[in-house]
Amino acid sequence: MYRGKEIIEDVNQQFNISISYKQALRAKMYALQLLRGTLESPFSLLPVYCHNLKIANPGTMIKTAVDGLGQLNMLFVALGCSIRSFLRHLRPLLIMDGAHLKGTYVGTMFLAVGMNGNNGIVPITIRVGNTESGPSWIWFLHKLRQCIGEVPNLTFLTDRAASIDLVIRNVFPNAHHRFCCRHLSQNLRLTSSKDKMKRWMFWEACKAYRVSDFEATMDLMRHNLPNAAQMTNAMTPWMEAKIEKIIHISANWKVYPISDLLFEVDDRYKKGTCNLHAKGCTWMQ
């Protein structure tokens, strides 16, 4: 790595010229551009790359989406060998997450991976786009469903983002959805050195393969964390108070059933629909 400080020193020694740090970085970027080309040039090669990718990997699925100006908005890639490996040899488990891209052309990347018999990561699909939003997750999961179809006992493992949970329920209604233990530990703030015992008990419960081991660890947590043991409900006191407030406000609302899971809500000022299956309400928007 040729750093800006080293460029300044070399220019000063060879040419007896003093340059600023910004000038050194601009010179470095110009030299890299002469060697590798501009950052825009690879975009013109994307159609050729996708075509060769399909030839080299039979069964590969590549889909694109453009915006109103005809510019690339999203790119979906699923290698044929990865799809066949997941359907034939891997457990029905998909781990999904998103990451923000850095550089001149920022964006987000969605990734769905599986796990082999040695708990190694096997990339299945990838999506690159502008933003991380509900519509982008819908587009990504619809393309994923076209690749793998209906997989029995399929389980998704993600963080606790509400948009992902809603999309999974709509696109894969028969699939199971569970949360990543690492994200849960971060939500519980088990990162301090003082929480070493709590962190150990948490991961022991997460990694338990037998019900007896899980219950033993939970009993240990109840003994060492009496405040947590006193919570008999699945909700925190703060959430219970918030729900009680909403119930009090909505006491005079009128609800009309449309179907078993769809209802119309009227509070005399505006109307909306509540979908219990999708866990969504247009009245709250």
C-alpha cells in the first residue's frame, strides 16, 4: 500500500518539491486510473460479464432492474452451481443480511448464504442496488423464490428488521423465520467485560442442541438474573405500557371484518385496513 505520507516523502527526495497530502492522493488516484481505467468503465462490460457467467455456469440466474431513466438500479446474481448445491446437498437454511457499500458509487448489497456439513458458508445469491428498503427486499426475495422454488421446512435467519420479516411472510408464507443470535446479543448490549458471565450463559443457551441443556442454562440464568426471572410475559414493562396506551386510545374505534385475517378500522377521522397475517395496518401509515 503506497500511502500519501510516503508519496510526499518520495517526491520531496527525488524532485525537491513539497506537496500537500491532498495533492499526493490525487496523484495516486490518477496513477491508478491510468493502470486500471476509470470507475465507470466496468459498468459497460456488465452485460458481457453476465453473458459469460451464464455460459460458464449453466443454470445461473441473472436479473436486473432499471429506474425511470433507464439506469441500473438493482442486479441479482445466483450461480447455477450454488443453486444446485443448496437444493441437493445443504440443509434448508438461508442466512440473509445487507451491507452498505463504500467508495465512489455507494449502495447496498444483499446476500443469502447456506451452510454445509462443516458449518462453512456457501454463497447462494447476491443482490447489489441503490438502497435497502422494503421494495428492494421484495424484489430480492421474489428472484430468490424463482431460483429455489418451494423448499420444505425452509428457515430464514436474519436480524430483527421488521421489513425483512414482513417480506418473508408474503413471499415465503410456509417458511420459518428466526433471528440471528449475534444481533440479539448486540441488542442486549452484552459487550462489556462486566457482562462476561451473562454473555457466556446467553451463548450456552443459543448453542444448546438438546432441550435439557437449554432448560438447564435457562435455570442458571434465572438464578443469576432474578430480575429477568420475574418477567413472566414475553414483553418488557415499557412495551406493556405502550400497548395499554394504544388499547385505551382505540377503545372507541369501529372494526369491520373483511375476512378472517383482514379487517377495516375506522376511528371517525380516517379509515384503514389491518392485515393480521402480514402484521401490517394501513391506518398507521
